[in-house]
Amino acid sequence: MAKPAVLVTGGLGYIGSHACVALAEAGYRPVIVDNLGNAKASVLERIRELTQSDISFHRADVRERQALGALLARERVQAVLHFAGWKAVGESVEKPVMYYENNVGGTIALLAAMAEHGVRRLVFSSSATVYGEPERLPLTEDHPLRPVNPYAKNKLVIEHILADCAVADAGFHYAALRYFNPIGAHPSARLGEDPRGVPNNLLPYVAQVAVGRRPSLRVWGRDYATPDGTGVRDYIHVMDLAQGHVAALAYLERRARSITANLGTGRGYSVLEVVSAFERASGKSIPLEFHPRRAGDVAQSYADASFAARELGWRARLGLEAMCRDAWRWQSGNPEGYPD
Ligand code: NAD
Ligand code: UFG
């Protein structure tokens, strides 16, 4: 029997590329669409190498509704994992229209193409950032939603659109997955995170310090009400996150209902704990500079991960040690990231 085809938008990106490998391992046939806006074409070769298969790739923009529709029909797509979008919080504050246009506009074009071609299962990359400043911890899915920047608002608007689509069409089912902080890499070191320019996020920055590309880590704030004064986050291994998508797809097939769930480990680590774990994993020392708090940061954010465990039958298995080990293996094996 033919393997079910799953369209992966943004499939050459950090999380999408790992999800393609997980999908192929689970018996699906990933079909990738990416406009290369934040990815390199060489990622495709790595995905093909790891999956030992000639994964189909289409360089296209999800906002091109007609092209997307034709692709859904031609590839006989049965479900979609939707990763495509811009993700830099600071940039979203400076260029809100660009963010709404790509993130919300892209999702609308995708949903229209799906409706036209009878594709009625979608897994969406939402984010824990939809919660805003935590009122209570751990964050449960029913926590108030008060996003504080355009990127976060994009995610919430899209969640609302998906809910409306599910009301309008009883046969349409989606999973909105609220990721906490994805880090790490494929254990083979063939896939990993390759940010352009100066990394915004903690782990890629630490990894670039360890490999000698940057002199020291700037720690944003040491006066938070946390055990060591630095910010606490729920880091999740990208391989676990990828598996979470396979579990969500299986849920949509099995249960035929929509779901919104946190994907995290349920455990928070401070910046200094992450740095220590990375030093142990890499054998390198990470020089630190302490700076004032970064605007928009919260003191702590971590998930109540029990809903996903109960409903999806999924839980994160890999701890901080594995996350740092695999991030280091990736960074040391690919010091300049993917080739052009
Ligand atoms: P990424 O930038 O590595 O991947 C996104 C991919 O989408 C890129 O390959 C980019 O080229 C592609 N893309 C962007 N706009 C497109 C368009 N209009 N048409 C086709 N392709 C397009 O980002 P990532 O870290 O892999 O994140 C994937 C998704 O998960 C995003 O939606 C992001 O907002 C969400 N998310 C990420 C994090 C995180 O910390 N990485 C946390 C929560 C949610
Ligand atoms: N940090 C530093 N120095 C750095 C980078 C980060 O000290 O160079 C600190 C931050 O202040 C924070 C922690 O490390 O305390 C984590 O910061 P990240 O930028 O890695 O992650 P955030 O939690 O700020 O945000 C990330 C994504 C968002 C997403 C959010 C929740 O960048 O897009 O997780 O999913 F919305």
C-alpha cells in the first residue's frame, strides 16, 4: 500500500527538517514545501540521506494558493504539518505587517487550498508565547492567553482561525501544538539549528561560543525571582518535538477531533544550569557577561505537559544532557552550519 503523503510546509527549517525524518520513520511520505526564506537547500540532501529516500521537495511559498492546491492534488496529500513562517520576536515588533502577511496570510492561503482539495487534517506550530506573562506555573492549556508581541499574536490569531474552521466544517480537525523551547539536534549531527546572523536564542549562542565563533555569552538579567536570578525555560529536545507531531497526526486520524496541547518537558532550567550542562557536554568553558534584562522576557516559563501525555500518548523522553550533547555534536561537526 502507498505510504500516506503528508505535506510539510517549512520542511527545510529547524523543526520541520527533524519532523520529516520522524514522519518517514513512522511510515509516512513527507512532501516538503519551503521558500528557502530561512533555510538552505543543502538541508534537503541531509533529510534524503537520513531517510534513505528521494523525499519530494517543492520550492514554493505557502501564500501561493493555486500552486499549493495543485501540489496537494498531485501528491495526493492526506494531512499537513504547517511549520512555515517567520519566528523572530524582535523583528515582528519592527515589521508587524510582514509577520501578519506571512504567518497569518500563509496559513489562510494554505487552509483555502486544503478546503478546495478536501485535505482536512492539519498540525500547526503554535508556541507557548501565546500565554504571555505567566500568572501561574506550570502553564496549563487553559491559562489566559495574553500575547505581548506581533509574533505571539500571529500564533493566537491562527489558533482562532483554526477553531473557526473546525466549527464550520465538522470533518476538519487540527492539532495546535504550543512548543516550549526547542533545542538540540538529530543525534547523527546531520541536522541541527543554523540561525542566520547573531542568534537570538540561548542554545545556538552558547554553541557558537563553545565552537569559538563568539567570545562570550551575554546573560540577560540575573535579578529575576528564580533560584539563581537568571531566566527559567522549559527546553525540549527537537527529536522529542518531532515525535510529538507524529503523535498528533495519529491522534487526528484515530480520534477525529481537534486538540490544542503544550509540548514541553514540564521541567524548567535556568540560563546558568543550561550553560553548566553545555560545558559538561562539550568540555569547553563558556565565558559569561552579565547584562540587564532583555525587554519582553519573562522570569519563568514551563509547561504542564500532562494533557499531551494523556491525550496524545506522547511525552518528552530526552533530558537536558542529551539536548546539550546533540547540540554540541551538531555545532562541532558543522561549525559554520549547513553548506550553501
Ligand atoms: P525555521 O525558520 O527554521 O523554519 C521555518 C521554515 O519555513 C524555513 O525553512 C523558511 O524558509 C520557511 N518559510 C517561511 N515562510 C515561508 C513561506 N511563506 N512559504 C514557504 N516556506 C516558508 O523555524 P523553526 O524553528 O523550524 O520553526 C518552525 C515553526 O515553529 C515556526 O512556525 C515557528 O514560529 C514555530 N515555533 C518555533 C519555536 C522555536 O523556538 N524554534 C518555538 C515555538 C514555535
Ligand atoms: N538568554 C540569554 N542570552 C542570550 C539568549 C537568551 O541570557 O544570548 C536567556 C533569555 O533571557 C531567557 C533564556 O535565555 O531567559 C531563553 O531565551 P531564548 O531567546 O532562547 O528563548 P525565549 O524563551 O525567550 O523564546 C523562545 C523563542 C520564542 C518562543 C518562546 C516560547 O525565541 O519564539 O521560546 O516558545 F515564542
